[in-house]
Amino acid sequence: MKIGVLTGGGDVPGLNPCIRSITLSANNLGWEVLGFKRGWQGVLDIDPDDPASVAHNSQLLSRDSVRGIDRTGGTILHTSRVDPRTHPNGDKTGHVLHVLDRLGVDAVVTLGGDGTLRFSAHLSRQGVPVVAIPKTMDNDVFGTDYAIGFSTAVSRSVEAINALRTTVESHERIGIVELFGRRSGETALLAGFLAQVDRTVIAEVPADLDLLLPLLAKDRAESGAGYAMCVISEGARIAGENDYDDAARSLAGSDREETNVSMRLGRHIKERLGCGTVVQELAYLMRAGEPDAMDRMVGLAFGALAVQLKSRGEHARMVALKGGSYSHVPIETLEQGHKSVDVPALYDPQLYRAKLMRVENMPMFLY
């Protein structure tokens, strides 16, 4: 038995523990593991008749080759944001199927976010045995309460927000910290809550400056230290400004041309409140470095569960965490909706703050 493994989309801490777990679990069953490099791009770049092409775009994974990688961030297989269906030369699904067949790959385990896993579901419908593993620091994959990378992203954000307080307080300004989250504000919501910032603006609720700015001015005046802190999702909108379509929101941060929302908010604060700001876009620092304990644990568990499903002959599944328990759902589940913050239950749009009306019997990550 030979299984193929790849990572796609943005890297997150926890991918390497998952790769290690898949490899060790499969090797224990006597299976061979082939890692494709650079996500679906690596598969597209392979010419099965050219050994050099195969060697450049894939690598055999073994107990020795994955030793110690669980302590490191990123992904040893590298990654890309590529969907073979949208290739400049047309749909390349056929090429992917050809490569898998020629290389003798019996099943595929894919680690990715919404884009990578949507193609995984498509590939499953073509008859390829696929098990998908959700990862995204936005935690916005529909069908699972948790995706690899989320805990580390929140932890990194809380540390950075609290560290930045010293500078913001020293200069008696309003601090604005922008966190990743194009469509879902869950990372900002929890990071803002855990860091106990004054206000949090999430992607799901437009920022009404007539509401938000007076609140920040009041927070600064009443803080006792002359400063205030605000967290904002990168996908947040400012009421009255032009909105960006889904295609623009799907681009990597470095490829979007508009000025980031935190800078725009900072300009409004200066113009309307006459107050200085400290604007910090955390961006890739949120997912840099080694995984925290939660993402190591979930990465190891998800990897082992994926191999267990394959060993039982269960395919077309996505591993998941539901209600605090490891489980799995049909792979097409992720295509059936978009995960976002439950605003009525968890957020007060008039105060721009998280609210926890009820905690008893709720899952740890609130969904």
C-alpha cells in the first residue's frame, strides 16, 4: 500500500507533527508514504516518465526522515495555493489522476484549508480514495470545530498584543492590532477576549465609526494609563467604504493591493479623534515558529486517525473535532457551508466585544 501526502495553502504550526504521525502510523502497517512537495503544484509539475521530475517534486517519508519534525513549525513538504482546476491552461484534474496512477499511489491524505480540501473532495468524486485533514489558523473549515494551527495562532496573537501594550501605553495612543481572518473573525474574537483588549472588530460585522471611535476615545480616557487597545480582523469592513469581492479576499495578503484595514482605521482615528495610534499587522508572525501543545496534540491525533480510516477502508472522509471529540465527516461536508462567528451568541456588535452568555456544556472552542 502506498499513500500520498501533501500540504496546501498557508502553512500553520502543527503540520509537521501531523506528517510525522501519518508516516509512523502508515509505516507501522507496512505501508509506503510518498510526500508531494508544494501541495498540488508539486503533483502538477511531475512527469511520471522523468525520474528527475519525480525526485524534485516528491520524497519518500520514513521514520528517519520525519524524526524530530514535530518540534518545528511550517511544513517539510512546503506548500502552495494551487487548485488544479483553475490552471492557466485549463482543468488539470486529469494530469493529477495520471500522476497518482503512474506512481502507484493507492490513496491520498491531504492537509489543507478550504481551497486545498475542496479539490480533495473533487478528487474523491473522481474515484480516488481521499482522507482530508483540516488546517487553518482562521479555524474556518466548515464541518469541524477545530483545525490545525488555530491554537498557536491565538496564543501568538495574545502574546504579541500584550507585549505591544508597553509601547502603546508609553506613548498614550490607541493601539490597533490586525490579525489574519479574511472571512471569519474567530481568531480575532478569541485573541481579543483572551488579551482583554478594549474593542474587537471581526470580519462578520462592519465597523460603524460613529459607534466604535467614541468607545475607543472613552476607553483611552478611562484606562488610567492614557491608552486603549483594539484588535481587528484583516477581513473586517468599515461601514461606508467600498467592499472587496470574494476573489480579492481569497488572495494571499501580499497579493492584495488595498491598504490594510488597520491602517485605514488608524487614519480615521487620527482624523476624527486627533489621537496618535500604533498600528501593528501581525500577519505571518501569527503562524511562525513551533506549534503549541494543542496543535501538536491535534496534529498527531488527526494524522493517526487519517491512517486508521484508510486501514478500515473508509474514504471520502474529513477528520474533525466535534464537541470536544475526535471524529470524521463526509469530505463534501466542507463544501456545504461557510464557518463564521455566531454573532448573536458570541459577540456584541454595539460594544465591539466578545460576549459569553453561557459557558456550561459548551465545547472548548465555542462551536
